[in-house]
Amino acid sequence: MARTTFFDQVSANRRNSFLMAAFVVAVLGVLGFAIGFGVFGEPVAGVGTTGVALAFGGLSAAGTYFAGDKLVLKVSGAQPVTEQSAPQLMNVVREIAIAANVPMPDVYVIDDTAPNAFATGRDPEHASIAITTGLLQKLDREELQGVIAHELSHVRNFDIRFTLIVGVMVGAIAMLADFFLRFTFWGGARRSRGRDGGGGAQLIVFVIAIVLAILAPIIARFIQLAVSRQREYLADASAVELTRNPYGLERALAKISGDSEVLEAANRGTQHMYFTNPIKKFEARSSNLWSTHPPIVERINRLRELTGEAPLSAPEAATMAGLE
């Protein structure tokens, strides 16, 4: 089997991510057109509702762009740290920021014994990184470097902006679909068709709009999850580029996956931002179907591809998968 290079992973993941994000925008536009045409019976109305749908998604994205990071940090209970309060952490973040050629981000700590971390912000000049106290206590310096490099790769690759915008567009699709279904349920669409006279084409498009309104949020959510997983692979590969040490990152992944502590600050709205999925399989809030991260086993095996090592053995993979 041909060995996968770092650059192969970077180009493939970046290309796939942007294609899937474009598909989310297309789903929003198609849903808007089908709703407008189905309700009012005119293509012009469909064009108008498409514009409204895209404008709504754009305005929501703009609000998140400027204030989303502050909200996430507040919800997570993150507190800022200084050189005096966390000298080793600040030193590691600074050296990785220099290697990544990005400005030093604001650094926060979350008081939680579960080891994890995330990055947020709109660009490298307005970025923040948050680390749990459990991560600082349970990882050695090489492992910590791997995690920090992964998170700063998200910053350098503009994943922090990318995931915020895609997440908002998915939310806009869900809100538009919900509004249309409620409107239809209360008879608004029937009254609109009655006034305009209706028609066979309008009825067909109206039925299509109902089907899209039901399926579009599900499809968009799956696309969002796929985008998130692709960006995780890209950040892992980029972290290896920055540290020149895949073993620290590999050990960090294995150690965090085997930790049974529950990260109380995480929720389904923020889980996609973390280094590894903070919601464990044994928790009631867990759902493998909606997992925001690729399996730890797959992430480790991809790192091993970069070094030419054999993948995890079947017993190792089974044990790790059961703990994740």
C-alpha cells in the first residue's frame, strides 16, 4: 500500500471540507426556493425566499463571527491564565505559536479533571485556546505539545472560523425548515394556494418542499459532522508538521481516550470544538450517530501512516474503541 504523506492528507481534507461546506449552503438555497415556489406558486417568489434564507444565514453567521467565541468561553467556564499562574502551559503555547507562525492566542483554563482542550475565535489575530486542568495534570510535555499543536493548527487553518460559519448555516436550515413545517401545519400554505389558484406544478413543488424541510436539517447535520471529522484529521496532520513528533500526539490521543472522567462543561453545542469528543459513550447525552469526531483508533492509525508504522493491532483497537 502506498504511504500517505502529510501533504496528501492536507490537500484531500481541505478539498473535501470545502466541498461539503458548499453543499450545506446549496441545501439552504434549494430549501428556500422550494418553500417559496411551493407556497406562492411563482418562481420569482422562490428566488425571493432563497435570498431571504441565504441572508438570514449570513446575518446569523456574522453575529457568531464577532461574538461566538466569547459565548463559548463563558459557557465552558474558562478563566484566563498568565505567565505567573501557568508558566509551563504558556511556554508550550508560545513555542507552538512561533512554529505555526500565528500570533500568541489568549490562553484559558477550564477547572475540570477530564483532559481536553479546544480553540475558538474568528481568525489567528482573534483566537483563544482553552485547556482543562485535567489535561495539564495527566499529560507530559510532549503529549501537551501535541494537543496544543493540534489546536493551534485549527487556528492556523482557519478551522475556528470555518466550523462556526458551517454550524450557523446548519442551524439556519433547521430554523427555516421548522418555520415552514409549523406554517404548513397551521394551514398557512393552504390559504396561500387558495388565493393564488394553485396548480399542478405548485403542488408538486410544495410536496417536495415538505420532504426537504424534513430531510434537509438531517442531511445538513450529517454534512457538518463530516466537515468536523475532516478538519480533525487535517489538524492532526498539521500538528505533526509543527512538532515533528507524531508520538506525543499519538500518546495524548490514547491517554485521553482511556480516561473515564466526564467533562461537565461540554454539551452537544460545543462538543465538536474539543480535541477529542468530550461526551463519553456511557453518558446518557451520548449518541454515536451524531459523533463530531472521527474514531480515536482511526486518528492514531492515520498518524502511523505518516511514520510508516503498522496500524494498531485488533486487540488494541478493540480496547481503545470500547473506552472512547
